[in-house]
Amino acid sequence: MQKKVLSLLVAILFLFPLTASSQPINDLVLITEQYPPFNFEIDGKVQGITVDVLVKLLEKTGSTLKREDIKVWPWARGYNKVQTKKNTCLFGMTRNEKREKLFKWVGPVAPTKTSLIARKDSNIKIQSDKDLYPYKIGVIRDDIGEQRVLDLGVPPASVHAEAKAESCVNILNIKRIDLWAYDEITAMWFIKGAGLNTSDFQAVHTIDTGYMYYAFHIDTPDETIQKLQSALDELKSSGEYQKILDSYLK
């Protein structure tokens, strides 16, 4: 009898740390935005490179969270939430020096190139940062494009912030702004989605290159970050990550 009780206690001691360590992942609030092909929602299904990768990470860590638990919000709302609410993850976020100490990070997940998109008939040519100053530039509020444009010295009065990419496409098309600072691939995706011809638009200048990450509230337990990072590293070494990337970019 004593041996059975002892065996049971040993089993509980082994199982308890696993259960306890997985709990913080299950408590996460997962937030993304409409940013195809990286993360987006169509017909109620959240998908894209960063979404599909995250779903795999949740599976590998034994989390009970599913694709259906991922919320799609405007970027500025999610950006505020991940800074003010514990157990929150926002993705995909470009990691840079300004944001480095604001969050904890898992990644990198996907490459990104933020460019200035113009109508071809505007004939805008950018040779240096100062060439940007005369133009009205559209951005998504709190997006990396807004941060970089301001860093380059563009007067705040010349920066027009919107909550959604669709709004930037519209005002660029009707010439209420001259340039739109956004990821190049994603910008063309939204332009095409608006029923416009992508050949009428072009990237005239690159203002930032980097990688997207999963950004977590700064108080997220290190154990949670390490578990998810290890799962991502394993996904990459197995070749599963590259298959996901290729399915959207090739």
C-alpha cells in the first residue's frame, strides 16, 4: 500500500511542473491585424504566415489555444493592449531598437520591407531622406512605417495616420496623400484587394528592413517565452517553417 501511495506521489510530482508550466501559454490573449500575407482573416478564418506558424507552436507546447482564439484588431488597439494588459501577445511586430525594451520577443518569424508606395503617374523620385519632407505621407497609426517616417525627420503635420490599410489605399488612389509607408508585399495585396491595378503603383524608396516577431507583454514569464522560442526553433529545423513560408510567398 505504501509503495502504491509513493508511486502516485512521484507521478504527481512529475506531472505537476508540466501542467503548471503550460498554464501561462493557455492564458495568453493572442492579437493580430489584417496584414496579408502574414496575418489576415477571410470568411471568418484567421490565416497567414505568422498565424499558421503560431498555431504550430501552440500545438508543440501542448497549449489548449487554437486558431479560433486569435483576435483580429486594428493595429493601434492591439499595440496599446500588449503594452497595458498582462498575458497579451501581438503579432507580427517588426522588432527594432525603440520597441526592444517594451516587450518580450519570440522569433524571427518572417522578413519585412517597409517602403514608400506611390502612384506611378506621380513621378515621385526619392534620392535622400530630405526628399520626403515636401510630401504628404500616409501611415497606419503606431505601425513601424509611422515610426520610421518620423525618425527620418518628416514633419508630423505631413504624416497622415489611419487605423486601417484600406483607408490608406483609398486616399493614395485619390491623391489625398502622395506616399504610403507600409510593407511592400502587403501594400500591393491591399491595392489589388481594392480592385485597383497594382501596375499603377510602385515602391519608390525603402525606409526599413527587418523581421517580424511575436511581441509579448513585458511581464510575460521567461519560461513561456523560452518554450515558444524552442518550439519555433524546432519548427525551423524540421523544415515545417519553410513549407509555411513557401505556401504564401511562392
